[in-house]
Amino acid sequence: MQREVSPASVVSTATRPKSVSSARGPPAPAPRPAFNPVGLALKKLTLAGVLFVVVFFACALWLFGSLYENSHHVHKFGVVVVDFDGGSVGNALLGAVNAVNGQDSLPTFHILAANSTSRDEVLHKVWQGRYWGSIIATEGASSRFEAAVASADAASTYDAAQALEYSGLEVRYTTAWSGAVLPALLQVSQTASARFSAAVVAPLLESGTSYSAASAQVLVRPVAATFVNQTPFTYGTRIVLNTIAFVLPFLLQFFFLLAWNNIFLGIGVYRNMSFARHLKYRLAISLAWTLLTSLMSTTWGVMFDEGYDLAAKQFFALWTVHWVFSMITFDTLDIVTTWVPLPFVSYFVVSLIVTSVSAIIWPYELSNAFYRIHVIFPSHAAWSIIMTILGRGAVNTLSRDAPILAAWLVVLKAGVLLSLRRRARQGLVLVDVEDKAPTGGQGGAPQGQLAVEKV
């Protein structure tokens, strides 16, 4: 049976008004907030400031930490002591050494037996860098004093400074030598002189014995010391050689790399450049530039040497070391500017400079054990070799430092090859993007603009 539908129901259904929502369609999207360039800029500036503070704070921790409480580590310096006299002068020296030995703020004095070494061997040990200094009682010092007291003729030729002799290397970290080692040697020699006067001279004066004028002068100044400076270092600029002077290579390489990359990128040299051409240009320009800048670094020191006798072979040796270090610096920054986004490059460069200078500004013996890691830094190896060259062979650690520099150079050259492959691939991508990009007349950006933004 079919159901009958009344006409009224059909009419009422057809004429029924639709709901409001179905009549208006889907709801309109919410309006987007207006773009606020100032707010976005402040947000990015805040993030950059936070990162900058963190990086600089970490660099300051590294720098100040390497110098923290360095006076408590002076005992790590070794000074050799030998009594070649075997008399009252030698006893005064050993007594003075035993009185001050064991203090953290003074070097550790190592007493050697006179029959186990000689004066020349003691000087050679200091020359090799096994000790930071030496002090000895010279052979026959007590006998010469006794003869001068007993005879006016002997007193007339007596030299109190021949009783003691101390030596050191002025070129070996000049500030550490003059600030820690030399004052300790002077303190010991003065203490030995005072002990000798109290133990020997005072009883002679109290005995009431009459002495000649020449002998009386000997009693007034019985014991003194002579300084044997094995590496005189007259450079007036010596305090900046291992500080500011080592900052300049980083700045030279960094700003040159920035100019190089910006110029080549702006002109479009990188577009469609093969890896082989990248390698040829990069190697030729980097070698020439580092050779020039290393010559500049070497020349600055020679121009202000203040009469320091630097032979030609020493000049070329210094130039070679500076060149190797400049190449290491250049390759490091080349890799960084390839892989690290440009906004973060400056943070890395600052950290690199601070840690590199921290490795050479002060001997790592005066720092906590953690900072012995400085020994593998390229800056430390380069500065150690430079000290040896300026010291005419003193403290020769070339067997340790040359392999360190060579290893860094090999590793970084390999990293440069990887970086060049990346640059070559970026150049090919640029060409592909330019071929597919719409022209400026079709509403798109110009091809040159697309290429720059892609890089």
C-alpha cells in the first residue's frame, strides 16, 4: 500500500525556511594579527644577546680559570741547587734553601750532590728546560773568603759575587720568569748571604781581631751572587708576543675570509664552479695570503727587537712557524664559515681566540691540572717553538710540538676538502634554481636575488 502525501505537506516542506548557518555557509576565518616587525626584532635581539652573554661568560671562565690561584702552583717549577763549595758558604746556601723549600708560592728546590754533576751540566739542564733555574755555591768560595780575611793582598782581589751563582732562561715565558722564578732565586741568595754573615762574619767581628782596610771591606760584603743569563731577551715588545700578537693572525684570516666569500658570492663566482676549480683557487689564494700575513707577523717582531741579534736562519724559522700557524687558523675559519650559519660564526671566532691565547699567556704548570690540555693547542705548540728559536735552541720541545702542528694541518686540510665539496654542490644547486626560477616580469624575484638568498 502506498502512502498518500498531501499537497499541503509538500508545500510546507518546500517553503520551510533554511537555518541561518546553512544559509550563510561556513564560518569566516578569524582575522590574522597584524605583523609586528619591532616585536619580532626585539625577540631575535634578545635571543642573540642571551647567546652572546653565555658565550662570553664561558670564554671568561676559561681565561680567568687558567690564571686562577697561579701563585699556589709556583711550586711546580723546579730549581736545581748544588753545593760545589763544601764549606761555610755552601752550608749557608743549603740552610737558606731548606728554610724556604716546600712553599706553594716558591719553586721547588732540588738539591743535587756535587759529585754527581758539574757546573756545566747544571747550566745545560736549565738550558734544556728540565729546570726553570739553578743556584750553586761555587767551588772554593769559602777558601777564597778565608784567604781574603787573612791577607790584604787576597782581599784586594776578592769578589763576593763569585761565591754564589744563579742562572735561568729569560726568554722562557718572560713574565713567569721575572715574576716567579727570579724573585725566588734572589730571595735564596740574599738569605744565604745573611746566614753566612750571622754564622761566620759575626763571630769574627766579636773576636776583637784587627783587620786591614781591604779585609774589613770583605767582612762588610762577604757573599753575593752572579746571574748567568743563558738567553738574554731584550725585546721591548716581549710582553705582547704571546698575547695581543697571537690575536692578530685570527683577525687577519677571519676578515679576509669574509671579504673573499662575500665578493665571490656577490659576483656569482660560485655558480657552476666545479670542485677542482674550487680546490685550485682556494689552495692558491690561501697559501699566498697566509704566507704574506705570516711575514707580517714575523716582521713586526724584528722591527722592534731593540738590538736583539736575530740571525737570518732564525728569521726564516720564525716565518715558517708563523706560516704554519696562519694556515691552521685560516683552514679552521674556512671550515667554520662553510658549515656554521653566519649569525653564529662570530661566537665561534671569539671562543677560538680566547682559548688559543689562554694556552700561551702563562705556563700551564701554573694552572690546574685540567689546563694541561693546552699542550695540544696549535697556539701552544707554535709559541713553544718560537721560544726555542728566540732562545737559540733553549727548551727544545720540537719533537713534541712539530707533530702537533703537522697533525692539526693534515686534519684541517681534510676538513677543507669536505667544505669545498659543499661549496661546489651549493654552486650547482644555484644554477638549477636559477634555471627553474620565474623571471621578474612574471611576478617572481629576479634570478640574481634568488641565488643570493639560496646561499
